[in-house]
Amino acid sequence: MTLTLQPEFAPAEAVARIAAASRRKQQPQSSGDLVSLAMGEPDFDTPAHVTEAANASLRAGRTHYSPLLGELALREALAEKLSGITPASPADILVTQGGTAGLAASILAIVNPGDRVVIPDPTYSLYADLVSMAGGVVDPVPLADDLHWDLDRLGAALAGAKLFVFCNPVNPTGIVHSREELEALARMLEGTPTLVISDEAYSDLDYTGRPFTSAIAVDGLRDRTIYCQTFSKSYAMTGWRVGYLWGPRPLITSAARIHNTFNGSVNTVAQDAALAAVRHGDADIARMRAAYERRREIMRTGLAAIPGLTLSAPEGAFYQFPRYDLDIPSADLVAKLVEFGVAVRPGAEFGAHGEHHLRLSYAASEEAIETGVVRLGEGLAALRRS
Ligand SMILES: Cc1ncc(COP(=O)(O)O)c(C=O)c1O
């Protein structure tokens, strides 16, 4: 039975703003005859020692509230890990309800109604939704043809902006911004009050062969940037909902105020599991990363054989973002491809400039990738004939 609401109800304006801005749409998981290359989550189980740490935590009765910034032992371990990039104190770390809540807390802590927030176009779709929730104005800046930043356009847009939000490596394009690009960003922002959120959810998945550069390793960015991280991707812990922020203390204190207000503290048992992951998870990261590299190659080879696709450089994360040459919007193309037994994401979901691209995830099994790419080729060929 569905209740009829009495009295009549109009959702808060924030809800309407998110609905108006949002390009996000659920795509189906693999089932029956449908192969999904749409999911942005590892198909690996969480490493057994991490799950066991959670079991041990429960057995030890660790079922009480956690400190509002997060468990001290976890923040100490994270500060030590971060010190490989830049000296960090546990007092400047906020443990969050996944990367999502870290991003939400950061954006709501910074953005006032009417503030202009620059994001790349295309980029991870959550940023625009969160800026809209805060009442800010989203300013999407089209990427260059190679899917890296168009520095001229970016520089022009950043003038007078409150905030720039980006991810590196990039969902959905799979490219990795280099140290040189980050240094160019730092030069553009020099002398301005513009803040930065650097979402490095995929930082362990860089296949370029050069060392990954975090924004907080770059002079001129470090002191204006919130670093946003999550356990979801590196450790196959999407369902545990643990992430963290680090940055200049006033930013972290403000983000903590927002985060505590709508999340309280983060699940204690999940934080104990995360501590095991930070302390003993390096081999797990390496194992899964090696698997993604193999899958990336399988996908790249398969896509390269499909006429009409221009491939993106598969530098990082677990995505490829090919451009297609059919004259059909990506949302319609994705709907038609389901009829051929493969689910992918429309490029337009990540920004208007993502149109005529598809996002494929290789966080699926090798078999799913092989089958999915064959079906994609068949689908595109059939649509080309029709
Ligand atoms: C770039 C990026 N940042 C953050 C997240 C959110 O991760 P979490 O599961 O920790 O909320 C995702 C998830 O897809 C992502 O792609």
C-alpha cells in the first residue's frame, strides 16, 4: 500500500536543484543474458584479512560511537601513509562515510548559494549534484580532444571561481593528470583565493609507468586543497563506506562540522577493517592492480578492432572512454546496446561534452569484458546498417 501524503508536500528546494542538475542514472548489473560493463566497482571480494579484522572488532564488542574525526589509530596510520606524499598530522584527517560523504562535506563546507564552482566536462557526475545541493553554480569546462585539461579554457573559467573540483585518475575518461598539468593548475591559481578539491579515489590505479603525482605533492596547490580519498576502489571495499579527507585545518574543521551534522561518526567496525587494510593491504592493491592491467589490455585490444571507435588513452582507474562516430545520443545508444546484451554508460552522463562517448568499466571479469566488447561491436555494426 502506498500512503497518500497529507498535507500536500513539495520537496525542499535542494531536492529540486539536485534533480534538475543530475545526470546520474542507475545502470543494470550483470544478470541473465546481460553483461554489465557499467559498474564502477571492483568485482573482487574485500581481502579476507580485512573482513577478519571486522569480525574480530565485533567479537571484541567494538560497537560504540567512534570519535567525530574518526578512530585515532586509523588517523595515525593514514597520516603515516600520507607522509609518503607530504607531512601530515592525524589532527588534520577526517574519516568520512566513503568518498561520497567526504566530497559532500567538503563542498557543503565551502560553497555558498550563488558561488561558482568549476568542474571539468566530462567528470564524475556527483560533483555537479553536490554543488547544486549547496546552491552553487556549476561551471563545466570542456576537456581538450585528448581528454586532458584545456589549460586556456580552464584558466579563463577559474578566474573568480570559488572552487575547482576534479578527480585524478579520472572517472570517466581513464586518463591521469601529470605533475606538469598539476603545476600548470597551481600557476593559474597563484595569488587567487580559489580552493581545490582533489578526489584521488583511483590513485593506486595509475598504469602510466611514471610515479603518480598527488595534488598535495605540488607546491601552490597543497595549501588550498582538500585531498579526498576512499577505501572503496583500492581495497575493494565499496560496501564498507569508509573514506577520508586531509587538508588545511580550517577546511577540515569546517568539513567535519558538516559531516558530523548529517553522519555522526563513522561505523567503528568498518574503521577497524579500514585500519587492517592500510596496515596490511599493499599486496592486495598490487594483486588487483595487476588484474586490472590485464583486463585493460583485453578491453583495449577488443575495442581497437571495432570500426568507428576512437579510443581514449587507458592511463588509470578502470575505465575506457571511447568516442563513437554514429549520429545518435549516447543515452539512446546505451539503451539500444542493452538489446544486444551489454550494459555500458552514456558519456553524456558525465557532462554535455562527454556526448558521443561511452564509458566502459574493466572492473568486471575477463570473461565479461571479452563477451561485452564483442556484443558492443555487434551492436554498433547492426546500428550502423540500420
Ligand atoms: C572519482 C570518484 N570519487 C568518489 C567516488 C565515491 O566513492 P565511495 O564509494 O567511497 O563513496 C567514486 C565512485 O565511483 C568515484 O568514481
